[in-house]
Amino acid sequence: MPGHVAAECLDFIGVQTLVSDDFEIIRRVLHGEVDSFAELIARYRQHVAKITNQHVPADRVAEVAHDVFVRAYTSLSSFSGRTPFEHWLSAIAIRTCYDFWRARRREELPVSALTTEHQAWMDHVLAAESDDQFREQARRQEAAELLQWALGHLSAENRLVLTLVHLDGYSVREAAGLLGWSVVNVKVRAHRARQMLRTLLLERKRLEDDTTQR
Amino acid sequence: MTRLNDEHLKKVERALREAHQSRQEPSFGDDWTFRLMQDVRRESAGQGRSMMALGLDRLVWRTAAVAAVLALVFTGSVLFYTNRDTVELTALLSNEIDVVLPLSE
């Protein structure tokens, strides 16, 4: 057996063991061994942290991840086991992030919230010729802030769909599974949200150009 | 200064995607897990209490249903036996009248 095939087999066996272990832990928790839930937390906290980090502000990640696990615990009896626990938990994480934005009033930050550095950032990105220059611009704080400014103009639904499909790179079907929405709904919303983002960027640039011309 | 065309927009979108994906991953400490487990145990105790309350509710409603059925049976039997006694009494009285009438004649 070639090395990489053996490694893949071992990986597969490892994943299977992990999945069957998850079921065993869940069974114990449901039979009253509450402390066993800490094992699930230890296994999946980084996974949940990764998801919540991509959807809520950095200073609220810990709080939202906390809510995700409490929700998972309270609805653990509804876990059917048809999908791996990780997928089930991901869906809870996404819906908790969605509820976070729904509960929060939409903060439409004015254009004045952006500084001249933000304004110059787009020009720097467009002027970047090499991959390194481009990546350097993408890593800048202004990029993250401009993105947050744009996302702040979207509804909770559009924000989440845009983030899942266009920024995280999930397929429409995967995003639909995570959100519990129909594929068509996700497809339409993803398209609409992207158009909104583009309009925002265009308006932003037009304003910036007008200001410079004056 | 550059006017944005479709290619430019795609480039800006790609940069924003990279910015999004390069967000630093947080890591939670042991105190986070400790607080979380405290809440989980609290939820568990709450669930236990609500299960007990649910059990008590069920017991009360079942007792009420059994009591209602027993009351119906009791009422039915009382009515049934009272009616039968009334019929017998009427029959007895009518016999007495029948017996008494010829004597008076």
C-alpha cells in the first residue's frame, strides 16, 4: 500500500473513530453525565471559534461562541446523528451569528466614518501590480474596516449569505444547509447581496473621486 | 484616481475576500471553558427542574381525569339505582292501592 493511501486510510479511520466517540459522549451527556459535555467543547471550540470569528466583531466572538455551545447543549436531544456532530454544530453556530445580527440594530456607518486612508486603499489595491503588493494591501487594517463598513449597510440575512458564499467560499447548497434555507433563496439573496456590495463600493469611489476633483 | 469598471470591482472584491479570510483566529482559555460549563450545568439543573414540573403537571392532570371519570360513574350509578328504586316504590304503592280499592268498595 503506497504511503499516501495508507495515510488517507488512517485519516479516515481517525475521523470515523472521532465520529463514533462523539456519539458515545453525546449518549453519556443525554444520560445525565453533564460533565462529559466538556469533552465536546474541547474538541470543537476551535471549530466554533473559527466560524464565529468570521461572522461577528472580534470583541464578541467569545460571547457568541459561548452561546453556540449552550444552545448545542439544550438541543442535544434533537441531534439525530444522521450528519456528523461537527456539521450539526456548524449550523447552530451560523444561526447564532444570524440571531446576533438580527438582535442588533443595523449600524449604517456614514461615509464620513471612513478616513482618507480608507479612501486611498482602493486606489492602492487597483494599482497593485504584483501578487505580493496585492496581498499586502489585503492584509491592511483599512481593508477589514472598509469591509465592515460595507457589511454594516446590509440586513442580517444579506450579510450572512454574502459572508458565507462570497467571502468564506461555501457553495450555495452548503450555505443553504447551514442556514436551513432553500437553495433558491440562498442563490437569490447571495446575488442580491453581492450587487448591494458592489453598489456601495461604486458609490464610495464616486464620492471619493468627486471630493478629489473639487 | 481610477474609475471603477467590472474588472476593478472584482479586484477590490478579491482584496476584501482576502482581508476577511486573513482575520486572526481567536483562542479561548480555560476560564472561558470553565464559565461555559458553569452555564451548561445551570441549564442542566433548569432542565431537571422543568422536567420535574412537567411530571407534576402530568400527574395533576391525570389525577383530575381519573377523578372526573370516577365522579361520572358514581353519578351514573346513583341516578340508575335511584330511578330503579323509584319504579319499585311506584309499583309497590300502586299494588297497595289496587289491593285497598276493592276493600273500600
